[in-house]
Amino acid sequence: MKIVILGAGQVGVSMAEILSREQNDITLVDIDDDVLDGLQDRLDINTVLGSAAHPEVMEQAGMADADLVLAVTDRDEVNMVACQVAWTLFKTPKKIARIRAGEYLKHPKIFDISAVPVDVIISPEALVTEQILRLIERPGALQVVEFAGGKIQLVGLRADSGSPMVGHRISELKQHLPKVDTRVAAIYRRDSAIIPTGDTVIQAGDEVFFVAARKAIPKVMNELRHIDKTGRKIILAGAGNIGFRLAQTLEQASYHVKLIEFNEQRARFVSDRLDKTIVLHGNAAAEDLLQQANIESTEVFCALTNKDEANILSAMLAKRLGAHRVMSLVNSAAYVDLVQSSMLDIALSPRLATIGTLLTHIRRGDVVQVASLRRGAAEAIEAIAHGDPSNSRVVGRRVDEIDLPNGATLGAILRGDEVLVCHDSTVIEAEDHVIVFVSEKKDVPAIERLFQVAVTFI
């Protein structure tokens, strides 16, 4: 596939790295010559220096025969104009744009083919908001991903010492929960992936990923760690797009929300537009303000400003002062690896959330959803099986007959409205939505090939 990526920020560079390794023809456009020089030295990509929305620059980047344009510069307006130019002058078949401003997102007619022709809109703020909401609903989870329209969830958590399944084989889970069907998709022990079998013994500290029907998730979580009830008292630090949007959603769901904002004008602005949220003006990293906000009785603290260092510092302080669970927005990949688990309960990465959604629209085969897991090291994919046994590598075959890469696991299936957890004897049928866990990204192309049908399929 020939793809033109506009913008060499964190998302643009990450996408170039991932897609170039998967045998795509990638051209990356940016206005920073130094950034492009460094990338061309280490990636197998083409680079073009210039403004992303200029027709001459697009022509030089090969837009005339591109299959897809990915507009992820740091300005919404540039991304929108770039998609307009790509369609008007080059008829680029697929146009994906990152749009941050809520004022644009409120008016979807703007992105109609007759106006600004954007096929797929990616909103990092909306993605992170949804991610935080799922984590609040599942206390103790490190990551929660929904598939099949929310009917199936994949949950990652750290197994607690003393919990019912720690020290026991995975095969014993069925004895503990005879009426619940689940599959352990992967275990990470000291950052090394273990592909689980029935004889695998779960150890304290293991990072366990399991998949089950949504309603079964709490029961499985209780087997792996001590789970508190969902917290209703929440403090948010930062009233930017994410903080404001999250406060609106939480107060509608009857959570008790306090929102801290350093900028007085912004604090007044959001206070006028929130009904039940208490808005506090001040520094979220100030001990006296956090104590004033009753941090010691807070179940969840989320640091959501646009500065990584401020987020990490305020979240660490909130934890020390008694907040039960702390999350921090962290854009820097280096910081995410440094602070999660060692300093904070959860580091939230808009970059990784955005990349997963982008990959959904780029993967080969009929891929419905892609989720980036474990800070980008692994993926979970929802793919639709098509064809029949004569032209498909999965349809009509038992799970144990499918030639999966060593690091991949079939977790669950949505068949019509029914959720089926995958076992060795499960047979894949045409039009099944299959959830696949891939512990190493290098195996993703092999999964894509599995779900592609032969040319004889009509």
C-alpha cells in the first residue's frame, strides 16, 4: 500500500515506523528538515520537506498514486485542508485526519464529501476520555479494550499475592468459576511474554490479559486481584479538552467530580458550563490545594494537563497524600515506560490510543478494530472471517488447526449476537468476528494473511 503521512510528530513518526516494517511504501512530509534527515537514516521511507497542505509538496510526495493520506500535523486546519487538496487534485481514495478541536467535531457535516472530504476522523481527546471511563468502571485494571460493539472486553491486570488464582494453574479457573467462560490470552512476567497453556501457573506480579463477555469480566478480575468497588469520588487535574470532556461525562453518570485548573480564565469558562462538578482554581501539584480537595478520600485522581512533568508530579503527590488510584496523561514514550507501575498506577498515552485507531483503518483484511497494548509492544485485533474452507485459512477450521504465530492467541468470537470464548475445539465460521491477541507486533502481518481470502472468493 502506498501511504503519504503528513506530519512528523510523535504519531506520524510512530505510524511511519510501524507501516514501513509491514512492507508499505511510505512517504513522510514535514516542515522540519532536521527531523526528516534523522528519520531517513533509520527508516526505510521517503521524506519530503514542505508544507503538508501545498499541492506542489503533495505532488512531490506522490499523492497522485497514493492509496491513503494520513494527515496528523499538529494543526487541525492544516489536516483538513490537506484532505481537501488530496481529494480535489489527486482523488486520493482514503483520507484520514486527526482533529482535536471539539468545535469542529460538533459539526460532522463539515467533513462531508461535498465540504471537507475526510473519510475517517481521529480525535485523541475522545479516545483517551473513553479509555479513562473504562478504567474507572474496572478498578484494578491496567488496560480495558472493548470489541464487538462492547459485548467483549479484553482486560489486562496485575495479579495480586493472595488472590484465588495466584499459585494455581490456568486450567483450575474453570473449577473456580464453573458458570463463567474466559480465556487467558497472554501473561507477561518480568516483561517477557508467556503464551499460556492450561498448565501455566499464575504468579503474583504477573501481568495477565484475559478476554470474556462483558458481564463476566468482574468475576474473572476477582480471581486475579483484590478488587475494590467502583470509586465515585474523582479529582481531575487540568481543564483542557480531555479534562473538560471527561468531567461532563462523569457528572452525567452521577460521579462526584472535582476539577483543578491553573488558568483562572479557563477555570471560569468550564465552571460556567459544568452543572455538578466543583471547579478549583490553582496548582494541582500544590499539597495544600489537594488536601483542600480531600485527596485522602479520593478513589481516582487523573492528571490531564498538556505537560508531562506536571502530570507526573501531581499524580505522585496525590498518591502520597492518599488517593487510592492515580492516572496520568503522558505523551513521551520514554516517560510512559519509566513511570507506569513504578510511580503511577496507570500512564495514559494519547499517542498509543491514536495509533491503535489509525491501524484499524489501514490493516489488510477485514479488520474492525486494532488496540495497541503494553505501551505499543502488543496488539489486539478484531477481524472478520470470510470465505469457506476452500479459500480461507480460518473458516471451517478448529482453533487448534489454525496456523497461528507462536505469539498469537484467538480469544473470543462474536457470532451474530452470541459471544463465544475460543477453545481448541472451537470451529471458526464465516462472518465470525474473531478477537486475536498478538504478543509481538512482528507477527501482525501473519495474522492479516490468515484472515485474507484467496482470489477465488467472490
